Amino acid sequence: MYSDLDEFLSDLDTRGLLTRIAEPVSPNLEIAAVIDRACKTTGGGPALVFERPTGFDIPVAANVFGSMERMCLALGVKSLDDLGAEIDELMTPPAPKGLMKDAQFDAGKAYYLGDFFAEGTVSVLGRTRSTNWRIKTVKNDYGKTTADMKALFQNLAVTPTEDRMIGKPSQ
């Protein structure tokens, strides 16, 4: 990855993917016309740096991300599919391992699956993921409503449900 735009432009220049325009060019329509022509060429055209826009001291960079190759370079991936897979991996927590061994069951007693909930948290920092799972038990209180359960388990609060009795079939 690049630390700033200057470093990225320098790398593009080294790779031959950048065209520098040293002549003074007017920012009123001329720069836009050159960019338009470059963008419409095969492969998206080169990245452009107008070094002396008339009336300004600061160069103008354009079409920097105008090709798939340059976008992948900027994002530090070989293809955008790799980036999508990386984002998917970061956003999808792994299934909890050994979660049921943490649950305490009494021998000979029947349990309703809804008595146990796994709460998972995912922290994404840069490109690393850490997932923490823990068990929360609910006493065999089948009289609780969905709203009560949502209050007890905040991670369920985003799940759209109706407020109804849960756990026992209607009689």
C-alpha cells in the first residue's frame, strides 16, 4: 500500500502508467478535453499529471484510478475479486468452535434450543479480524416475549420480529 498520493504517482511513473504534461494548460476546458480523450482510449488511458495549470501553482492529477490495473495497485490487490473476498472474510465471523462444551446441561433434563444463545463480536482493525464468542443461558422461562428476549440479547435487537410469545407451540 502507498502512504500518500505522491508515492502512488511516483510508482505509476516508474511503471510507465503515468503521463506528465509539462506545457501550461488552461483549467478552463483544456484540461477537461485532454482528460476526456485519455479516458476514452483503450484500457482507460494513462494517469495524467498536468504540471503547470495556467493560473495555479499546484499540479493537477487526473485519471489516476482510470484502469483496473491502477485501481488494484492503489488497493494493494491482484484483482478486485481478491479485495471482495478479503472484505467478505473480515465481515463473516467464523462459526463458534466448542461452544456447546461451555453450556452446562443437567442429565435427564430436556432443553429447548432457545435456552442458549451464542453472542459473537467481530472487531476489524486494518485488515485483521478477531472474533469472540460466549454463551448466554436463559432460564426455562417460555413466557418471555420477543421484546423481552431482545432486551436480554442486544445482538438480536436488529432482527426484525413481531412481539409474540416464543418457545412453546400455541395451544
